Amino acid sequence: MQCIYTTWAPPLSKLRSTKSKLSTGNIQTQIHINKDDDVDDDSVGEKFRLPSNVKSITSISNPFVKHCLKLRHSSSYRHSHGSVLVVGTTPIREIYKFERSLQERTVRIDCLLLLDEAEVPEGLDDISNFTLRISPMVMKKLSGLQSIESIEAIALMKIPASFFNINVNQNDSDCRSWFPSPHRILVLDGIQDPGNLGTLLRSAMAFKWGGVFLLPGCCDPFNEKALRASRGACFQLPIVSGSWCHLEALKDEFQMKLLGGHPESNEEARRVLRLSQGLVQSLTDVPLCLVLGSEGHGLSEKSERLCELVNIQMAGGFESLNVSVAGGIFLYMLQPKKQRISHQE
């Protein structure tokens, strides 16, 4: 089987072919370029080391601050270094709480950045071997926020071992290692808005779905806006970024049904099912992939052709819902049976 993988926009001419091994696992990550990248290509692949004697930073021109800004702005830089900047105590604490609940360590915090004279937030006092104090000016620069009143901490974390960026040369049998529980998988098709993508990740985590598969055209789940919207769910959910041939291998391996979210149309040649309790009950024991397209373009031609289409019936006069709102309804209705029962009790 031959696959062409084109996720996250066309490659820049100066980009070197670089792979980085994540210290949290034996996963090799391919580098892809986000169309919003704004860093010098030549910086990709260069490894940054902060001297161990440095304990505080007050200047925004410090090389470490510039390194962190590149991690925030550039997907290629993030994936070449295998590092992510997580802003805010709440997502850091949620990621750490999830990490502590696991038997196997999947997330590593390399550095905790704390505002000058601020106390270490409760629950975060033992998460990092290295704590760095930064000035309000540096905190504002790194967070990208106009007000830092609610920002006490920023963490420099390794991209988790639960994230797979699939190499086209990987054997199809590898799909068994992508998702520990492939009964319910959310598939995102060309979701470019990071806010929508992050919200969908958070909803998938809330309703105990087995993971998320990103088809080409999706934004980076570690994008700063996606991170903020997901509240750290991208560190907790198994996420695979691959192409249609990889998704088809997963579908065939686990005999999964492809269900595509689709707006109802009187001009639709194909029958579009309505999301209902009857439909949900008929799918209770069926492994399925729920495919959602972008708000602007909907499902891609291939997704629409290969999926059984289903819509959400609406009494109002709108043709469709925002993809993150529609996705939340789909994810709740189609969530694993045990999870649904526990909510009703």
C-alpha cells in the first residue's frame, strides 16, 4: 500500500529532513510545517540547552525566551524539539493529575516557569526537577496574553508518548498500538481552527472516547490556541496524525463502521440518517469512527463517499451547527455504553 502524507501544509524549501526521538517513548516524529509558522527555517532541528546555573530570567531577549516563543509559534519547531509550552496552572495541574493516575509515565515536564516571588501552585511542587523564575514582562511575552493576573506558571513539556505522527513507511500492523481502546475513535477531517480542534479533544476526553485520528489538513493539536481550548486533553488522549490509508488500515483491522457528521439537505442524493436513541442503541456494540469535517467545507469528498452519513435534527432554521458544538452532541450520544449508563444513574 502506498500513501502520500501531507498534513500541516506544504514544506518550506530550507527545511532539513529531521526526526527527533522523544525521551518519553520509542516514537519517531516526522516534522511538518504549519502554514502559520513564522520562525526562521534554519532554527529547526537545533537543540537548545539552558545552563544549569541559570535560576531566573528578566529579559525578553534572553535566548531561552526566544526558544520558548518559537515553541509557541511554530509546529515544525515544536516537533523537531519534541517540546511544548503549556500556559496556565489549570491545564498543567490537569495533565499532572492524569499522569499520576497512570501506571506508565507518558508525560515529562522539563522545566516549570514561575512568576517572580509567586509561590509554587498547590499540587505542582514535585513535578519538575528544574524551576525557573521569570519576570512579569517575560511571563507576558511567553503567555501571549495581555493580562497575566491569572497566570502563575508555564511548563515546558515533552510531547507525550501517546501522540503518533505516522510515518508512511510504517507497517499497517502498527495500528494495533495506536489506541489501547479502539471501540470509539473521533476522526477529524481538515479541522484547521485550533479552537474547534481543542474543544473537540476536550469533549472526546470528557466522554471517554478511545482517541482521536487527525486526517491531513488538521492543525497541530499542540498549537497554543488548541492547547488552551483542550485544557491539556492533547496530553491525555491517544492522538494519531496520519492519512486515509492509515485510517482504512485501522478500520479494517478492528472492523469499524465509519459514521460521518453531515448537515441535512433536501438536495442530498444519499440518505442521511438522523441521530436518535434508536440509532445509538443499534450502534452500542459496534466499533466506530466518527468523522467530522471543518465548519467551512464540511467533510472531504473521500470522507463523504466512504462514511455512512448522519445529522442532528434541529427545530430551528439553521442549516448546521458549529463543528465543536455538533461534535459535542455526537460524542455524548455515541459515547461508550458503560459511560452513558453511569451518567444516567
